[in-house]
Amino acid sequence: MMYSVSSELYEEVVSRLKEAIGGGSYFSGSILFEWEGIECRLTATLIVYRRQERYPEGDRERLSDLVPVWWEFHTTGPGGEFLNDFTFSEVRARI
């Protein structure tokens, strides 16, 4: 069985990944969460790029890109682990 990763799941991955990265310029670790009865785990080593944005109330750094050195995305359900169509380019497009 192939698990199809939805737009909403990509958005959830990006949100959790941003939280895990925080203000860092490098990330190496895993995020693990349940999505509609499926256990999802992203394990990655990433280089984090930011850009400076100017606002009237002050400057801020904003996440601009994630360059994967290595990554894996696993999906596990009641019957065990199964393949999925996750691609990191979708994560980068949603940053």
C-alpha cells in the first residue's frame, strides 16, 4: 500500500519542523507525530537559511530555505510501516 501525503500533512510537517528548528541555522533530529491514525516520523539533517526583513517596528530574520543533507519520512499504521510519496521539495516550497 502506498500512502499519499496530502497538502494538509505537508503543512503540518512544515509547522512542526519550523518549531523544532527554532532560531538555529542547522537541524539534525526527528519529529514524530500522529496524523489521522498514521504515525509520521521525519528524520533529517538540514542546513537552515534565513533572510532579513525590515518592518517599521524593527528587523526580523525569516526562514527562507532548508537544504537537506539527508532525510527520511516514515509512515506507520496498524499493519506496520508502508511506503509513501513524501518529497522534501514540497516542504521547501512551503517554507
